[in-house]
Amino acid sequence: MSKGRTDAKIRYAEAMLRDLQERPGAEGDDFQRAREEAFVFHLHGAIDAFLHEINDHHGCGLAANQVTLFGLEHWFVGSGGVSPVLQEIRRMLVDDQTALGRVRVWRHEATHRGGTPRTFYKGGAEDGQRRLKDPTTGDPSGKSMLEEFAEAASEMRTTIRRLRAMLAATRP
């Protein structure tokens, strides 16, 4: 069941991305903002759902509300072990060069700070483009927001496959 939920979260993110791609000229209206945030939340939710796969695989027995990165790490420490999969997830979360790291930043911006900062271009070669801004520097990305989102979704699918392979190689 947990594997299906992980896959569903990625599909839901991709559905939101398709909606955004179908309305490329929207400039921050509620439709667009809602789908941007839904994309980010669902994509981030894929890793949260994957944590349930770890819980199931290792028979941790944690209640659903305890299945967090910290909760699973605590369970492993209490069991006298470590999980290379959890270590990899933690590494990716703090690396903004990974999809998971970027999605974490986008989610925090959308949830806690009023929306992921972005800029709209009018006129010139970039007319109609939206680009995410670095929340620290305010510098716009070199890619359009839709390109960033599409790359993050694709990379998250690949990441989940890689993490599943790592998980399968560990002893339950």
C-alpha cells in the first residue's frame, strides 16, 4: 500500500504540472498559485510516503504519525543500526542540487513564507516566462519555473527508484 501512495504523490504532482503547462500565460492568479503549491506539496509528499515504505520494509511498527525521517532514524538507533537509505534522504534534503533539496526549499517558501518567490517577464525574448527566485539572494533561476518543475518531477521519479533499489538491498 505504501508503495502505491508514493507513486500516486508523484502522479498528482505531474497532474498539477500539466495544468500549469496548459495555462502558460497566467501571471500568478489563484488557479496558478494553487497548482504551483499543490505540485510542490505532492512532490514533497512522495518522499514522506516513501518513509512509510521504509517503515513497512523493516517492520519498524511505527504508527502513521510517527513515520518521519527523525522517527525512523530514532527507531534504527534504538535497534542498534543505521539505514543507508535514511542517510541518503537526509543528505539530499540539505543539498539544493538535488530535486529533494529544491522541493524542500520550495515547500518551506510556499508553506511558511507566503509563496515561492518568482519573477514574471514581459517583453523581449523571455516574454511570458516565470522563473523561480533564490529565496536567499533573490536571483532568478536560469530556467523557467515549468522547466524547473518538470526536471524536479523527473528527478524525483529517478530518486525514488534508486532509493527503492537501496531499500531492497537492505535486510528487513
